[in-house]
Amino acid sequence: MSADPPPDAPPDLAQVRARIDAIDRTIQELIAERARFAHQVGLAKGPLAAAVDYYRPEREAQVLRMVVDRNQGPLGDEVLVHLFREIMSACLAQQEPLKIGFLGPEGTFSQQAVLKHFGRSAHGMPMASIEEVFQEVENGNADFGVVPVENSGQGTIQVTLDLFLTSGLKICGEVELRVHQFLLSRSGRIEDIERIYSHPQSFAQTQGWLRGNLPQVEKIPVSSNAEGARRARNADDAAAIAGEAAGHVYGLRKVITGPIEDDKDNTTRFLVIGRQLFPASGHDRTSVLVFIKDQPGALFNVLSPFARHGISMNRIESRPSHQAKWEYAFFIDLAGHVEDAPMQRALAELQAHAAQIKVLGSYPVAVP
């Protein structure tokens, strides 16, 4: 009779690898089974027109929250959410890939937000401006769009808010993306740099580092970080501030090994825009646009109905309405779905104090 190995003996490598191979086969079989059932869901919905008709953001959010709730390690929540997002993306693409507009060119943070929210099986469509993203979704050429709306350090992207003043599009989701800014150039040598291209937001997010390390360098604003990287690839004395993805796309090297943003928790929030409202997911946010006239107590009258009905306000921003002189619009983010009874009562009460109320969307709160 052979003796059992001592308790502290290292595992047999061949056996461990064999077990991993068996697990991989099981995972692959289960993914294939999931894909077949996802196809059955499409058949159950009947002959629909396009991929957008199969997409249910509230259902995806519920699935991903269950992934987080079940997670007991050793992999982190963000890793598992990413894996399941890609599985769902591939399953949905069996019908037809979703077409997603974003601020291009390739390599922007907007593209990273598209990949995080829709997965790599969606078809990304780079656009020249945020305005064009809205237009292509409105025209039906894109199923959804992804646009930046605010940064944790630099605040609101005003062009996005202003487009909602006149657009009929709805907010269908949100994405929170940790943003890391890198100094990139063709040579990778800081002493070569005479000018830097980047988006104005990125210059603002890195102004402290630039002031301390490259105070004399010319800063040239461009429409996107990826556009800055595209220009910087043409000369050794040029550099760009952009994400790692832009460096890979345009063949640039990191001048500094680590990121250079002043706030290490730098996060940008993106909105997913589409043409319809979706049902509640169970953990939602509602965005409304309230038009008011400049009068005493106007802000109190806007906010008090939500307080009375126990609705938390996550964010408020005012902008000129561009409709009448001295008329303002308040963009308000609220906890809950527009179909919730307290939200319905609060909005009904608000009608007496507002020139117009526009529900921009009710959508799942961002999953990590």
C-alpha cells in the first residue's frame, strides 16, 4: 500500500492542468448552451426588425447585478462583469450586431465606454462630434449612441446637456469609466516634445502635471484625444495626452510610464442614448429636464415635490433654455424609475410650477 503524500506537498502539475482543461470544456459547453437559449429568446419575440428590437438594457443590468451578488472571489466584481458582458454581447450578436455611435476616431475614451457597456460584439461607429452621434441615432443609422456627460474633476460636458434641450432621444443607460491620461509620443522622449495635442478636458485634467513638468510646451486643443494621438504620430517633436488605447491604435510610446492626471480617481460618466424608454430594472435613475421662468422661489418649487415624495436627487444643473429670454432649464437626476408611483406623484405636482417637464430617460444605474 502506497503512503499518502504529505499535507504540504505541492500539487501534481499534470493533474491540475488536466482539471483546468476539463473545466474549460464545461465552460465552453455552457456558453454554447446559453447562446442557443438566447437564440430561443429571439424566436419567442417573433419576427422583429433589427438587433435593437432584441436589446433589453434592464434585463442585462439585472443579470450583471446577480453576477456581482453571487461573486465570492477570487476574481473581482469588475472582472466577472466584463466576462459576462462579453458573453451577452456575443449572444445578442447572433441576431445582428448592435450599431453604436460614439465620439471618434478610434481610440477615444468614448470608444472604451462603448466596449465596457456593449461588449466587443457590438459594431462601433466613430463620429466626428457629439452632435453627429445624436443625429445618427435620431436618423436610425445607429441603434444607440454613447456620449460623455460629466467628469468627476472637471464637471459637466455642456454640449451634451444642450443637445438634450431640443433632441427627442432618450437616455437608456449610463457608463462610469475610470479615465487614465498618458503622455504619448512617437519617440517616447520627453526632451523632444515641443507641442502637445489633446482634448480641452484632458488638458484640464492634467494641468497640474503639465505646469510642473512641461510648462513651456505649446498646448493645442483638438476635437478628441484620439485625434490628438493621430496628429502626434507624424512628428518626433509632438506628443498627445490620451488613453492607452489611442497609443496602441496610432503606434505611440508612453513618455512617462504612469498616468499623469491630477486626480487619481478621475472618472467620466457617459450616457447611452436611444429612441425609446425601457422598463424598470429594479435599481434605476431618472433624468428630467424642467423648464422654468426666472422668478422668486423657482428652484424651491422645482425641488420640493421630490423631497415630499421621498425621492433622492443625485444631481442638478441649470442651463439657459435657448427658447425664451431669462428662461432656464434644470437637468435633474433622480433615484428611481419614472413608472414608480412616488415619481409619478412628484412629477404631477411639479406641473404647476414648470413651463415644461421633459423626461429624458429612466435607466439602470451603472454596474461596475
